[in-house]
Amino acid sequence: MDEPLPIDTGTSAEGQVPVAANDPVARVLIDHPVPHLARVFDYAVPEKLAEAALPGVRVRVKFAGRLRDGYLLERVESSDHLGPLATIQRVSGPVQVLGPDLLALCEATARRYGGTLADVLRLAVPPRHARGEKAVLKAEKARIAALDTDAAGDAAATGGTDADGEAVDGDATETGDGPLLERFGRWIVDADTDVDHGTAAPPRRRALAVTPGTTPGLSWIRVGLSAARPHLEAGRGVLWLVPDHRELSVLHAGLTAAGIADVAVLSADQSPEQRWQSWLRGLFGHTRITIGTRAAAFAPVKDLDLIICTDDANRNYLDQHAPYPHAREVSLLRSTIEDTELLFVSTDRSAEVQRLVEIGWLSDLTPGGPIRRHAAPVVFVPDEDRDPFAWQRIPSRAWQIMRTALHPRPRDGGVPGPVLVQVPRSGYYPVFACARCQEVARCPRCQATLTTQSEVGPFACRSCGYHAEDFTCSRCRSHQVRSIVRGRARTVEELRRALPETEIVESGGDDISTVLDETPRLVVATTGAEPYVLGGYAAAILLDSLWPGPWMRSLDDGVGRRLRAAALVRSREQGGVVYLGDEDELIRRTLTAFDPVTFMSRQLADRRTLGFPPYRRIIELTGSGTDIDAVLSELVEVEELLRDATEDGQRCVGAYPISAGDRVGTRAAEITAARSAKKQPQVRIRIDDPRSL
């Protein structure tokens, strides 16, 4: 005869542990690195944890014989599991860190990038720090007590000291440029009276490409402040993203000078205690504005009303941990989920932002050509026909611009100032060739380009580690070399010989300066390491262009790098001059007009016709050929574009419609989990990596 169906006798726990009277089942997301195990499981809520085990808290549970961290997503009345449930072992702190908005954002990001929710939460929520959490909770308790007794304005409400006199620190940006940063902040605020680039009564979502104006290099702060003030004055929250710690330092100085003191700062440079304190202060509403680098895109901000993303094309916004989200895309998702205003402000224009402008999702507030040219420096390009020395490493016109900027003649009325000399890389000869036949020197093992610190060696390969004291050309057997692109060290050597009385400051590699004063000097910096200067550079000499790489966006990157450097120079009204050494005509036209919007609009015309990003999504699969084929067979909406060999197998790049984004991302995550459960070889999946094409 048939066995009787089991009778539901209610939820029970292993070991007959008493369970909570109400909603005794907790749905817990396990924080596990294995894809098919990073999912939700049911656990019993013991009676002793009934009040502490709230949705959103971190918990510790037994999983596969060991204790693991997890997030309690919800409490329910019953479970589909038959038999006793394992119990929650403990609650890791009283804070409900995973609120509904953050959970929705992390789930959307996981779908967007084909990852697991656990992977995204690892990026979104910093590790807990008990001492830092205790200090913030005491400050929160004191704040509530102050509100209950109508004692508003108590220092405990915005940091300072807690109820027991313990410091609540976590927002300081420690640098050695404190006094200089204060001067920068005052300079930004004092100049905040000129054109605000149309940010009065703006549409809810907009984009803006800035020019140097009266605050060279820092116009993005003025524009952001203008946009943020109405929200802060109304008691609403603002989230402001920047690409790295240098922008974070100058932004914090500008906010402080503007009288905005309650700022939460989130950066990878902070200690775990500082980072957790800053995160919690934003969660409890102790601050109205949170600033930070890419991970701050997930940071909690009470009553969030505006998201500002600065320089969204910067590669630092692309996370290098699975599922590899980009902070710009997280900002777009968050703005939609939480219905906030959104502002993209930069010196250049990314392809993704320009597409959103063209389809009407973003409004473009960038001023027209005449206004931009007036607020930008004068740009000179080499003229080989008129200047017989234009081919030289530093042409005669560049020397003339340098000397005039450092020591202007009184009758010209110019104001002396620093001169930026931008070089592509550090080192002496990062790329060199045979002096006889001009063949690029390559590694005899792997064929990557060789590098050297001097004309006589030693010679080395950064790819495979090859090292040799002597060089022999594989083509003509010569032992002599010549530079193709000279590095910072060689440029400094030439400048010191030509201008022995001039101070030279280097920035690049492991020694990158954040800010400098207005003292006339030469500043030799590698691409991306150009310091900010109080009052702006008097001139910039932009030498060899660093080739960004053999991908579709290489020209976009080249234009962006040049614009960011040129934006550090004073406007033409203030005598600012840029010498542009690039030979590419598109880069020359864009810099001369200081018009990245027109450049990107024309670039997108061809990509739209060809169906290239950003008009379609890109997925990159890396693994063995057979495994890639198996994954592609299940991603029916993906069209294979190219495939090439790698050291460990193959790399395949495919494209799919934007409308299929969530479906493909979700299916990719399911395939990864299924292969993991079957112990099949994994295929690494990256969605919308800008370097894929």
C-alpha cells in the first residue's frame, strides 16, 4: 500500500532547539565563492534570536559542516524543507545593512553582469568592524536621545565624539597636502560665481562636458556643487562618485570650503574601521552627502535624491572582481530603482553617455562651440611645413611656449605659472627599436616589446621575464638602439640640460602628486598622473601619445587623456596655451575646438551602423574551445563576433541586443552555477568589458 504523506507539524530545529513563535524560518543567502552554493537556504530562527534576527542583518550559519557568513533576506512562517532545519548560530551585529533598495540594486547588478548576488554584495557592503560599529551606534543613540529632548545640533549627530567621548572618525582624507588643499577649496568656492553651465532648473538626468573656465581642472567640482546645493538645502541626500583618491581629496577640500562638513568618504585607501564607520554614517543619515570611488556606487545614502558621476569613462570605475560591474552602469541602475536625479560631468564624453543623450534618456547641458572655445586654452599643433624642427622630441615651438609661460615678458601682461609636460610612460626607453633598420625590439621568447633603462641596457621583457645585458636585432643583427617613445626619465634629463635653473617636479609610477601650488616650474607627468595646480597651468606640452591599445575604443581613450590634461590649463582669456604633439587629425580637431561631444557623436554613427557597442551588449567568454561552444549553445541570443587563441585556451566575444540584457545575464549566471554543480570546467564570463573589442 502507498506510504502516507508526511504531516506538517510546523517548523522544528535540529537538536530540538526552541524556535521563534512568529515567522520561525529565515531565508539566508550564503556568502560562498562557489557559484551553485551562493544561494538562499532556509534556517530555523532560535527563540533566543527572535528579536535580533531581522531582515537585512548579517548572520553566521552552519553550512556543509562549517560556519559561514550570510545575509538574512526575510522571515517567513514555514519552509518547503521536510524535517528539522539547521539553526542560525548567531547574528553578526544589530545593524540591518541590507535594506530593500540595496538588495534591489545588487540583484539588478547581478542580472546585468551575469554574476551571483553574493559576489555583488561582497563589493557593495564593506567587512564589518566591531569597534567602528560600536562608535557609530553610540553616536546614533545619542542623536536619537537629543532629538527626543529637542536638543538638536548636538555634536553627536554628525560625528565628532560619541556619548562616551570616543572618536567617530572615518571621513578624513589623509594626505600631506592639507594646507594646500584648503587653498584649493577656497579657490573653487571663490570662483563659483561665474557661468554654472546651465544647471539652474535642470532636467532630472543630464550630462555635461566641462571646460577649464576660471578653475582649470576643477570645473567639475563647481558644476557638481551647483547641482548638489538645492538637494542638500532641502535636507535630501547626494552621492558623488570620483575615479580615484586624488579627485577624492580635492573634492573633499572643495566641499569643506563650501561649508558642507557632514561628508561621508568611502575609499579603498581607508582602514577597515574608517570605511565601515563611513558606510554606517550614511546608512543612519548622519551625513547628507557621500563621496567615494567606484564601490561607493552601492553606498547607503538616506533620502538619496541626486547621483553625480565624474569622469565616467575612467577605467578605474571598472571593478576587477566578479562580476566586474562598472560604476557608471550601477549609477544608472540605482537612479532608476530609487528614482533619483543623475548628473554625468566630465571633460570628455563616453560612448555610453552619448548614446543615452541621443535616445533622449539624458539631457545634454554642454554649452556650444564659441562658449567652450572661450573657456578653453589655445591649442597649437605641429606645422611640419613652417617649422623645420617640428620632428624633434621637443620642437622649437614647444620650447618657446615653455619659456614664455615660465618667464612672460612684462609688456605681454602674462602671469607666470607652472608648465605641464605630459609623457606617455615612466622609465627611460619603454619602447625602442634597432638604430640601423628601425625594427621594433621584441622579446626572443614571447615577441612582446622589450624595455630598457638606458641605451646600453639591461634589456627586459615585462610579459615573460626575459632579461639580457646585450641587445641583438633579430633582423639585421645590430647592437645599437634608438627610442621610439621616450619615458619620463629621459624627458627630465633633456629638460634639465636645456633649463638648468628651472625646478622640475616628476609625477608618475609610485610617486604621484595630488596638488601643487602656483610656483612657476616644470611638471613632468605620465599620462593620468598629472597633478592639479592652484590657478591652473600656464601651459602644457603634450608629447608622444600613449597608444591605449588595439581595441575599438583606443581613439576614445586618446581623446579623453588629452582633454583631461588640457583641461588643467588656464583658459585662453587667462593666457593658457597647449602644444599638442599628436599626429592624429581627429585628436587635433577635437582638442582645438575642445568639443568631445561632436567627436563622440561622429564616432557613434559608424558603430550604430555596424551594431557595435554601445548599441549592443558585449559578452566575453574565456576557456577551452569546447566549453565556450557549450555555453554559447545555451545563449541563443548571442551572436559570435570573433574568437582568438589565448595561453590557456580561447577567447570569444559575442554581441546581443540591449533589450535582452537581463535575460542573457540571468541565463549566463544559471549556466555558470550548473557547470559548477556538475564540476565541469568553468568559462569566465565578462559582460560589457570595454577592452573586449
